[in-house]
Amino acid sequence: MEDHAEAVEEFRIALDGVRLSLGGRPVFRGLSCGFMRGQITVILGESGSGKSTLLRLIAGLTRPDSGAVRVAGQDVARLGHADLYRLRDRIGMLFQYGALLDSMTIADNVALPLREHTERTEADVVAEVERRLAAVGLPDAGPLYPRELSGGMSRRAALARALVTDPEIVLCDEPFSGLDPLNLRRIEKLLVDLNRRLGLTMLVTSHHLASSMRMAHRIVFLTEGRAVAGTPKDLVHSSERAIVEFLDADSGDEGPAGGSGA
Ligand SMILES: Nc1ncnc2c1ncn2[C@@H]1O[C@H](COP(=O)(O)OP(=O)(O)OP(=O)(O)O)[C@@H](O)[C@H]1O
Ligand SMILES: [Mg+2]
């Protein structure tokens, strides 16, 4: 499960020796990993391993204490405000929490990136928003306000907004959280279709192992402040203790000391 065989220039996004402490505690201790252009990479790791933080570093929302974060050929950690803003135009991000603006309807929320970053006509924007809401299974949610949606519906609306400009780079933090199995499949298929059709570079964090294995070209597994990367198949055959434990826990086999105590 290593990156040596992969050509470095194929990485659209690459972290090199990133160190970062938050609240006085180290989160990354020399993290190096890469994300290939046009691929879906799923980021796995237990809660607190730094998945959201990794996406925030890539979006330039958090700066590393040291090391490089290269996105589309630019070191995000060294960009000034204007350049960072321009780079973010090419990135769509689904945040783990607090995604939608409460004071706007769902349709206006989804339309926002189109209105702010494109020159499209109002009629065009409205039609696009309708299409995007239908694609996430919310054809009738446009006139509603965020408070009128369930948790899973909000996630899907936020995803529609993150994807609406077909950004070259898509960062999705837990797109499957709170989704029923049908909607989970729907969102998984939407991401895979977009990736195939437009060749978007997608980074997806998830706790859902089965869908990760289905959709990922590559997996980046975070453990103890570093990354182990490979194909889903590599992951299954890995002998890394943290990975073996992670996979075992998901299969419900926690060994003699595990179990629910029933
Ligand atoms: N703003 C912050 N201030 C202090 N510590 C933080 C902050 N943000 C994150 N952390 C810490 O950084 C570590 C990584 O957090 P992060 O949210 O990236 O984990 P995660 O892998 O996304 O977890 P989860 O699966 O629960 O979403 C945690 O120990 C967390 O407590
Ligand atoms: Mg997180």
C-alpha cells in the first residue's frame, strides 16, 4: 500500500511532510499523500484521525504548521488571499456540518455558486438548480427553507450546491452521513457518474466501508497522523494493524474482547 509506483505528476493534489497541531495536540506528524487527477479517492480513518482537517488544508481553510499542500500546481499554504480565492473557485466543498444558509430557500442555496461565480442567465440558473435538486432526490425541495428539511435531506441539498458548478476538484466531507440505504446508493451513483462523465477529481471522506470499496479508485487511510494509501483491494489485503482492526470492526468481528455485552 504505497505510492512509489505512481508518477508524482499525476497527483492533482499532494501533501508533503505536513505537520499540524490543533488545540496544542498534533493531528498530522509529517503527513504525505497524493490524490490523482480524475479519480475518486475515499479518505478513511477513525473519528478524530483528521479527515475533515485534511480537506480543510486542501481548501486552504486551515494552514499547516509546516510542509506543503499542493493543489493544481500551487502551494496552498503560501498563497495570498486573492490567489486562494481564485483557486477556491475551482473547488466544490461539502462541509461536514452547518452547510446551508438558513435565511435562503433550498433553491437559492443551490443557485448561490452559479450566481456568484458564473455569468449564467437567471432562467438558466433556475433550470440548472431544478436538475440538480432532482439528481439528489429532492425535486420538490426548492421553495423550502433548510429548517424544513430532515438531516439527510439537508446533506443532499448541500451536496447539490457543492456540485452545481461542476468544479474541477470536489471535496465531500461525509456525504453519506444520515442517509437511508436508497439515498446512499443514489448519492454514490451521482458521484460516480459525475466523476466518469466529467473526470472530476473527488475526495470523499466516509465511515461507510461498503460504498467506499465500491466507489473508490484509491483509498487514503489516516492513522496516527500519517497516511497509508492504495486501491480498495490493497486495503483488504493490508497487514497494517490499524487497517486490519478498522476492517474487522466493520464486519462485526471484534474478536474475543469485542461484542455488545448482550
Ligand atoms: N478547530 C479545532 N481546534 C482544536 N482541535 C481541533 C479543531 N479541529 C479539529 N481538531 C482536532 O483535530 C483532530 C482531527 O479532527 P477532524 O475533525 O479532522 O477528525 P475526523 O477524522 O474528521 O473525525 P470525524 O470522523 O469524527 O469527522 C481531532 O483530534 C480534533 O479534536
Ligand atoms: Mg470529520
